[in-house]
Amino acid sequence: FNDDDNPYLSRTLSTAADGGKTYTFSWWQKRTVNKSIEIIFGTDLAFGNLANYIYFYNDTMQVWLQPTGNVLTTNRVFRDASAFYHCVFVHDSTEAVASERLRLYVNGIRETSFSSITYPSLNSTGYFNSNTAHYIGGANTLSNRLDSYMAEIVFIDGQALDPSSFGETNDSGIWIPKDVSGLTFGTNGFHIDGRDASDLGDDESGNGNDFTTSGLASHDQMADS
């Protein structure tokens, strides 16, 4: 995603069976620049009016979930441009214990140090996993677009999964991706792996939840390790 090209992927999802109480995002990302704000995932109600989003803010990772507002800000900063981070964000408002309703993992390890965190109320829903336009890399009228490499972008509808569903430690002690084809993705779930340079928003989950591309071309498919 080269922000000079205003790139993003977009799709309007259907309404989740549980109203959007439980879902999991998993993605691999290598940052290329340290901008003050970069949107990773977002929902756009209209005219660039973001409702829910996951983004970098001054190198921290933040999550904004309406109607709660800014619910999570890490103390950790993400400045390493030499390697991929694997991130897993879990929303499960059905959990009786409030602190289990939001979970963030980086490279297989749960983040526990936050400068601010507000947990959603029991059984609450928001705009992620709802009948709303969803964007990867920013919204269509937003300037704070992503400048990063992205790989293995997975969304799970209706399940709260931990990082072991998406990655594993190899014999050298390095956290690496694993095959996700055997997962149950749920109705709105998708798996974007970028294997088709002519269709970078192609969903490989079997659901056919393809994303429309804008500002992305075949030369934006990059090999890395």
C-alpha cells in the first residue's frame, strides 16, 4: 500500500448473525514510514465519517469502536520497518469478564500494557462486522491512508480466535504464518492473501467476499519473507 496512490480495499459486509458481538482480525504488516496517523481497518458510514477503526497513532496502535469511542491505546510503539508484525485483534462482548472482551496480540503474545483502555459493555455491538462499508488501508475519502506491506489478511465472523489459529513458532523460534484454509470463516469472513496480482482483493476463504481495489495495481504485489 503506497499512500501516494491513495490505495485501499473496500467491501460492504452483511449483518452478522450475532449482530457483530464476536469477531477476529488477523493480519501481517510491515511498516514503511512512520506517519502520525495511518488507518489499517475502518468502517465508513458516509463521506469519510469513520465509525470503527484500527490504526497507528504516533506509532502506538489504537482501536476506536463506536459508541464507546477510543477503547484501546498501546504503550508499545511500532517503529520497526525491517520485519513483519503479526497482529490479532479480538472483539467478544459476550464474555462475562470485561477485560476479556477486547484482546490484542502481536507476534503471538498478548498485549497487556495500555495507556488507555475501555471495555465494551456486555453483548454490545458496533460497526465492524455489520452492514457497513469496510475498508483496508483507509476510507475512500480519508487522507490518513496506510503506507505498508500487508499479507495474510483474515477476518473471522462469529468466533474469538487466538494467534495459534494463524501462526506458529518454527524451529528457530521465529513466529511465522500457518495455513488458515481449514478455518471456519463465518458468513462475513474473508482471507485476502494477494496471490492474484490482477485481483488483489480476491477472497480465498471460499465465501466469495471479494474486496474492490482502488489505487492498487499488479505491480503492488510484492514478494517478501
